[in-house]
Amino acid sequence: MNENNPSVHLITVSTDEAGQRIDNFLRTHLKGVPKSMIYRIVRKGEVRINKKRVRPEYKLQNYDEVRIPPVRRSDDEQAPVSTRLNKVTALNDTVLYEDGCLLILNKPAGTAVHGGSGLSFGVIEGLRALRPDTRFLELVHRLDRDTSGVLLVAKKRSALRALHEQLRAEEMQKDYLALVRSQWQSHVKTVVTPLLKNNLASGERIMRVNSEGKPSETRFKVEERFTLATLVRASPVTGRTHQIRVHAQYAGHPIAFDDRYGDSAFDRQLKGCGLNRLFLHAAKLRFDHPGSGETLRIEAPLDAPLRQCLLYLRAHCK
């Protein structure tokens, strides 16, 4: 197997995806591929988990590395990503750091990290289209589509493994900025609640606090106060889907303009700030470089809408 084949995808199983069968996982990632073909490539050993063959009923574990081979989709498959699309070419302007091992972006809000679920492309597909000579590009972690900020991409398989090990050991520090409703109470420094994934009939995925869910922990610190909102720093210890958003809601302080877990009345109060997107931004990332061992601290500046919102609050809501 040629792991450097750009058509081969290596996907690391997130903590939220763990527990599902490999065949169901592949159906999510291989849109348009018949179920019979998915079973065929698993049985033939073309799909590998941690370099090993598995059965279709294999249940994924945290941080399993799934090798997905190139597969021919149905006739209605999306055309290859065009480098002439504005959103694709704009990715070149979001690079915060790059060397032979890593590529780090300030991901724009509204752009998914990967295609699927009706999306023609995501950040990783756009990067592969822009850099056809780069033989290996894989996401180290993920951000929600509406969340902006630091996104880490590996350019070497060895780098991907080393960074995943840091994630497993909880040695990678992630700090987000979020604008939340009302006055965050300073004594609430940590939210620890189990989260359970719920799939609605519409296909939408919603996370709920539930005793049967997976352990989840987020640390919070007040950064700035306004009369009707608080800017907080949120540092997730675990990596569940929508974790910060649900934990903020659970604490009684939903994030501004969160269309799943937010408060429309709070959003209306912020109408004058001109914001119309989720105020959640991956502001800082600290980790050890997989090659040199040097500690890297990467910061992603807020985009114009978030900066403008804060300027408005400082002028009108102090």
C-alpha cells in the first residue's frame, strides 16, 4: 500500500466517533458509494485500521487511524475541487505557520474542515487542490464549520502520529474565545458533564448533557465583561463534538449567535454589533513540534466581524 498516494485518506477517529462500526463510519465518509462496495473493500483489506485488516463489524476506538482507499463513487459524484473558487484560493491567505512537517491555518468561519453531508469541499480538499505536489496532507484535529481559528494540518505521516499522541496524552493546549450571555460567574472555572450525541430525524447532530454520555471537561476564564455579555476563554480538556457550545449553554451562558444551542433573545440584544455568526474562535494552540521538539505557541487573530463586535460592546455596553 502506498500511504503517500494523495487519493488515500488517513482519518483519525475522534472521541465522539469511537464506538461505531467501521462500515457505518465509511458510509459517512464515502458519500455516493454503494453499501455493497464498502463491504467489499473492507473484506479485501483495502481499508486498514492502524495498518491492520478488520471485519465490517469492527467497532472503532479512540484515535484509531483509518486508511480509506480511493473509491469510485456513483455518477453524481462531485467534480474535483476547483482552485478558481474564491473560498479555495483564499485559504492561501490564512496560513499562520508552515514548515516541512506542519501547515497551520486561521480557518475562516463558515468553511467546513472537510467535505461531506452536502458540502462540495472543505479546508482539506481545498488545500489538496491548491498543493497537488504535496503528497501528504491530513487534518490533525477538527473545528466546527462555524468556528474560526487555529487549525493544524500534518504534512508527514510521522508528524500526524506524533501530534495525535500529544492529543491522547492531553498535552496539546487549546484556547478558544467565546462571547456568552450575561455575566459569567467567576467561581465557575470548570464544567464537567457527560455529553451524549443525538441524531435527529433531519440528520442534524445535537449533543446533550446526559449521564449515559461520554466524560467531558472544559475550563473557563473571564477575559472581559460587558453589561449584557462576557468574553470568556474556553479550554477544552476533552474533545467532544460541540463541547464548548454545550458546556456554555449548560452553565447558563449560551454563546452568541449559536444556531443550535444559543438564545435568540440574547442574539437580538446584540443586533447593533453587526455580527451574524457564531462567536467562537480557536485563538491559541500550544504543542511540541513533532520534528524538533520545540514548544510552538500559535495565535490566530480574530476576524473583522468578531473584532467589530467587541469594539461595539466596548463603546456601548461597558
